[in-house]
Amino acid sequence: MIYLTELYYFFDQKNFPYEKAVLVTAQKVSEWSKYYRVKLLAPKKGIVELERSGQLPDNVSERKEFILKLLEWVWENSYTSDLFLLYLNDDEKNNSKVRKFDHHDDTCCWYMNLSNEEFRELTATLKQNDLPEDLYYPEDKAIMIPYPWKIKIFGWLIGGQKVYTPKRWQAEHRNG
């Protein structure tokens, strides 16, 4: 099942521990992954190495330490902590399906492909690390509202929609 990031925490909560949330999530998902790819998307001036990829260590504790060092490398060498690519997956290429962990540019575009059991374990890990249990939600819980406008482009009538995460939907309706 596909899980998305609850943007309410990342954008609407001051002082939310973004790096901790990424680290805890990536370390947990790495338990079910064999391969990684990371790329700096906003490298600091002079940084030559922009990308790393390969097989994760077999030992789970070594794998978690590897993810820690990998993310530290990203954050030390980037102008911003949230603009990077990080893929974790159970096969090396996997260009045709959603990866286990897919942070392909910034926080708004982050998703995971986990089994129900993996998601339950991730949720428990988030709670153990003092992070919100609802930091991620099933894709089918996104609220999509059609925009009340349509435009005509090259003869095509185009409309739009706004997508809300569950908590952002609640917050907007609480505030009117």
C-alpha cells in the first residue's frame, strides 16, 4: 500500500523535528530494503560527489548506522536539509513501481510502499521516538476537492483539484 507524508507536521508545526523524522523513518524502512540511492539536489558550493548508491549492509544494526551516516552526509553537504533524493528498496533498479521509501526531492513529494505489517511497525517506531503516529497516512485517505474553475488551453478544457492531507483538512475546517 502507498503511504504519504502528513504535511501538517512538516509545514504547519513550528519546530517539528524534520531531520529526526526522516532519520527514524529511513532507518526503519531500511530494515525491509536491500538497496539505496541518494543524491544531493542543492549541494553546497564546491561539493563534487553528488550521488551515492549501492547495496545496504546485511546486518540490521549496521544498516541503521549506514543510513545515519548517509543522511549526515546529505545534510552536511546541502544548502537545505529537505531537498535531496533518497530511495530505499528491495531491488536495485525498480524504475517501474513505487519504492519502499521514495523521497525524490522535497517533503511534499515523499511516499512509501509498505505492507500493512511494515506500516504498523513503522508507526510503533515513530511513537517510540516521540514522533506522531499519524506522520504518514494511506494514499486513499487524501481528500481531493475539484477547483471551481476550468480553463481552455489549445482547445482542451482543463480543470484542477486541491489535495489535502487528513490533518490539514481537519485544521482548515476547524478554522473555517
